[in-house]
Amino acid sequence: MDPVKILAGEEEVAAAVRALNDESRRQILHALRARPMSTSELCSFLEAQESEKDVKPQTVRYHLKELEKSGLIQQDGYAPAGNGASHVMTKVWRATAETIFIATGSLDDLPERVPAELERSLDLVGTLRPMGFSIPDETTLRELADHFHEQDELWRKGRERAKQILKEIPEIDPGVYIALRRILSVVLLDDSDFEKYCDVSRAMFYAFRKAYLDGKGENPKVY
């Protein structure tokens, strides 16, 4: 079972909403998030929720079919029917994820990086000094902050194109979405901006690396 699943495509969202527009199906999904269960086990589970209600196996199978079509559950092998003495096998079902998000809007609202305003960049770079990094003067400090800021601005230029491509994927884990958005935001830059991004990143990381190597001998807490 996946830890998180997000349904974002229009058809997928509509199917999930239809599937969950029924109390019994919501109860089934809740049960299958706890553990895999067979149709007969789910019948017993639903009867326990409403002791006066006669739950028919064909009704449960219908509910399972609707939940499966919506991508909320899936088959998880077979188990012996009844007490296990029979050779008859029954399907076992499980939820597709521990947590399922149904996105009625855009994934664009997933967390972004904090914007790298220049003053905030200066604070970030300046914080490296107490950690033992050797940043010799204010000019070097500002150059590093400028690199950090420029890299962030370039990444944001490609972000909108990355979002448009990712919108075409109907189903995607939010963690994967954020990682792909970051990668595509750089890959989709035009040639000039891509080269500039690589140059700025290289200069920035080499400068940080030099500051680390020059300073770590002075501060044993930096490893």
C-alpha cells in the first residue's frame, strides 16, 4: 500500500466522488485502509456496523467494483473461502493508499521553496560563519547571496512550464510531484537560461565548498 495517493484528473476525481457518495463504500474503504479483507469479511464488517441490516455478498461485490473502478482499492490476491477447509478461493482487497487526496483544484498549491530574496540570502549565507565556514569578507558574502538569488530566479522561470506538463498526469504522489517539478523547472529552461543556471550553480557550490574546506579546520563541529 502506498503511503499517499492523489487523484487530480477530472475523470479520476469524478469517479472517486461518485464511489464515495455512499456510506457503505466509505466504510469499506475505511476497513481496507486498516488491512486487506475478503468479500465475506467485508460482509461481516458491514453487518457489524449496522446489526439490523442484512448485507448481501452481491451488494458488497458491486460496491467493491465501484471502488476499484475509481482507483481507491485494488485486488490483493486470493484467500480460501469460509473457514479455510474449502478449495474455493475468494478475492482479497486492499486500499491503494493509506491516505488518499482528491484534488478538486490544482496541485500548484503544494509547498514551494521559500523565495530567495537577496536579504534573506545574505542571512542564509552569513549563518554559515558560526558553523565554521570561512567567508572572508562582505564582498564574497554578497557574491554568494547573488548566486543563490539568481539560481532561484532562473528555476522559477521554468516552473510554469513544468506545472503545465505535470497537469497532464492524472494521478501522482505529491512528493514525486514536487521532485519532478523541481527537475523539470531546470530541464525546460531555454538553452541560454539553462547554461546560465549551470554556470551560476557551479560557481555557487564551488564557493561554498571552498568556504567549507577553508574553515572546517577552525571549527571541529563542522564535519
